[in-house]
Amino acid sequence: MIISAVSVGWQAILRIASVHDVPPAWTLWIAGGNVLIKEALYRYKVRVGRRTGSLAIIANAWDHRSDALCSLAVLVGLALVRTGGPALAWADEAAALVVVAVVLVVGTSLYRNSASALMDLQADADVVNAIRAAAEAVEGVEAVEKLWVRKSGLEYLADIHVEVDGGMTVDEGHRIGHLVKDRLLAEFPCLRDALIHLEPHPARK
């Protein structure tokens, strides 16, 4: 998206002072139809991407949105050229430059989000807090000491340290660990696996 935007922007700058022929009326219908189709595709794919948590689908959705914006710029530019004649020929290229700026901002944002996902950064605070609360609600868990939740594809992996009574038997601690894991996997379908570590609670040693 970024490379395409830079290419379109450069071409628009080169052509902004050139003389254009007045486009036929049917070009407006084509540009308008493309705006509607691409915007519909964007809205459909962004819903799917948000529902599945897929950054790839969301990025593809924004590719459709950028196409829709480009078509909208073409539509506005063509309409101005047909209305004002060759004197407003620059309007087509000016509209393209506005779209280029929007696409560059969106493309940079998508690049940063995708790069963050590849670096296995901590999941959103809402996801982490919900997992922490569910673990702390398990009977026998005194507190959650540490919690890492990272995204892997469309799913999450959790690494959690729970504090329990330091005086309990290994068998009882093992049972609590399984209860925590079972609860997390049951309550969070997006969670593929949870690695549970047991730590003695400072007040219960």
C-alpha cells in the first residue's frame, strides 16, 4: 500500500500541470460503481478481520478501502474536469494527492501493528485483565504473580504464575493448576494453550 501510494503520488505530481482532455460521461459511472463495490468489500472484510482477530484480513480490507478512496478521487476529479473544462484539469491530480496522504497514514499504521504482532508483544490490556480475573477466581488461587499473553496467528498463548498456599501438598497444587488451565481454556476460545506455574503466596508460606 505504501509503495503504491508513493508511486501514484509521484505520477500525480508529474501530471498536475499537464493538459487533460475532458473525459466522457461514462467514466463517472465506472468510477462511482467502483467506489460502491470496493467500499462494500472493505466493510465485509473488516468485520471478518475483527471477528477473527486477523491483522492480515484487516490489512486486505484496507487495501479495498484505499481502492475505494482512489476511485472516489477519480470521480471527484473527473466531475470537476467535466464541469470546469481543461481549466480545472489539476483537480484530478490534487484529489489523487489527498488520497495518497490517507493511504500513507493507513499503510504506516497497519505496518506497525503487523510488526508488533510478529514481535510477540503482550496482548491488549482488556484480554490480559480478563484472563487474570478468571485465574484469580479459581478456588485456591491467592493471586496472579505474573502473566504474559502473546498472539500466535489467530489465537493466544498464556504463560501465568499463580500464587497458592505454600503449605499445601504437591498433589493439591497440581490440582489447582489444572483447574486454572481448564477454566481459562473453557472461558476463552481464542486461547490455544496456557502454561501454569505455581508460586508460594508470601502470606501463606
